Amino acid sequence: FRECDENGVEIISIMFEMKNEADGTEKKHKNADFYKELDKDRREKNCEYAVLVTMLEADNDYFNTGIVDVSHE
């Protein structure tokens, strides 16, 4: 997603990545497994922000409180 002002100057750019896995999956992924690749994709697409939307770690309260900033990781 890119938004520009009336002069065509980009004011924000965001990419979204969705991840999910079946309940019967043996090797459970963690959200952190995708951070490095997500950031790489963000840079390649020249986006300011990247958002990971996921149902992974559904029992982890840290990720169940809303948007979590992991840019420091």
C-alpha cells in the first residue's frame, strides 16, 4: 500500500504479509521465524513499514494484545 499527497509525494508505504498453519502441523512456526525475510521483502519493495498478520502463537499473550512493534528485534 502506498499513499501520496496531492503533489505526488509518497507519505506512507506499508506492505502486509499473512501467515497461518494448519492445526495438525508438526513443526510449529513462531512469528520471529519470519521477521528477517519480512524485513528483506520490505527493503526490496522500498516500503517504510511491514506488517505481519498471523494466527501463529495464538496462545501467546504478547501477540494477543493488538499491534506489537518488533522493529527492535
